Amino acid sequence: MSLGLIFLLMTIALIGGICITTIGPGGIFVTIALFALLDLTPSTVAGTASATFIATGIVGSLAYLRSGELSKPGARRAALVLGAASVIGAFAGAQLNTILDARLFGIMLGAFVLLTGLIILIRRVMGLSSDADFELNTPKADIAMVAIGLGVGLPGGLLGVGGPVLAVPIMVVLGVPMLVGVALAQVQSIFIAAFATVGFAIHGAIDWSLALLVGVPLLIGTVAGWYLARRINPDRLQLGLAAVLIGLGAYLLIGGGTLN
């Protein structure tokens, strides 16, 4: 691997880490980079990316525990319900990934990226506020967290994109405040990444040296993103992120599942 490619992967991971703790979707950039820039099997792409998300989930959760978002009434319970519901889907997704070829994986990844960008864009166009009020300490919230966990866990494990990429937009649409949604998704990502990693490790589909290469800058970005999220309005970043995701998703689909 050339020094230029190493630098590019580390830079993408750093930016992805910043996005994880500012607006939620961010780890997906690592998955796209591993798929587009390296000659890896779909299982190795998803497995390696999932392994890096364990550490970012732990660091992100501790950061938001410190800043108080996970101390709000019902937040810790909601995070655990959300994470536990994600486990089955994450493990099942990792097993399904092993039967995908590179082209189908690329097309599914492109569709997922495009959908995520559209969700973020629609949320902004509809003017859904990030400071809405959603009571987490209620049976309704438990049901919502279970539904989100089940729905997000499968694609998270299947494509190696973690949990925040879908969970945060969905929770914000439901009325969960932006930073609380990001905090809950950090805890959920630990569950998804851990069980997906176990699923891929069974098949020997994790490149641990590559995980370390992108995992370190991803972690640094996660901490930096948490710091920035306390000082800027994350809504300002969302339109730019939506545009990038829509463009990447469309390009992957038009190219038949590859950026080459």
C-alpha cells in the first residue's frame, strides 16, 4: 500500500470520526473507502469496518455520558433497549454478507448510502427540528427503540456501516433531540459492531492491521467531533453531508456497485 493511499484512508477515517459524534452518520465513509480504494472481499470490508466501530462506540458513549446526554431521564434505559434489539439483526447481517459478491455488495451499499442521504435531506426540507421533545422514559419509547434496533441492526451488520448512520436520522424524525439521538446511537453501535465483528471473525473476514490503521484516526475524529458538537450547530453540517451521501450513493449505483 502506497503512502498516499495510507494518508487518504487515514484522512477519510478522521473525517468519518468527526461526523460520528457530531451528526451520527460517519463510519459509513470508512466502509465506502475500504470498498472503493482496496481490493478486498465484501466480508473483509464489512468485518474490518465493524471492528473499528466497537472502539468508536465506546469512546463516543463515554464522551456523551460525561457531557450529560446519557444522564437524561430514560436515556440509559433507551440506549440499552436500542442496543439489545440490534444484536440479532447485526449477527444475522454478518452471516448474510458472506454470500454476497462484490458487485451486489456495492449496489446494496450504494442504495443504502443514497437512502441515508435522502433521509437527511428530507428531514431538513421538512423542517423537522433537532430540538424536538420526545419522552424516553415511556412504554412508547421502549417500543420505538426496539423497532429501530431491529430495523437498523440487520443493514448495520450486513454492510458494515454501524448503527448511527440510520438510527440517528430516524430518532430525530421521531422527535428525539439531535445530540441525545447521537448519544443513544453510540451505545447501540457497540452492540451492532461487537456482534457483527464476532460474526465476521468466525469466517476470518477481518483485516486487523487495516482496522488499526483506520481505527486510530477514526477514534481521534470521534473525540474531536464530540468536542465540536458542543460548540456548533450540527444542523449546519447536515445539508453538506446529505449532498455527499446522495452523490456517492448514486455514483455507486450507476457504476454497478463500484467507484472504478
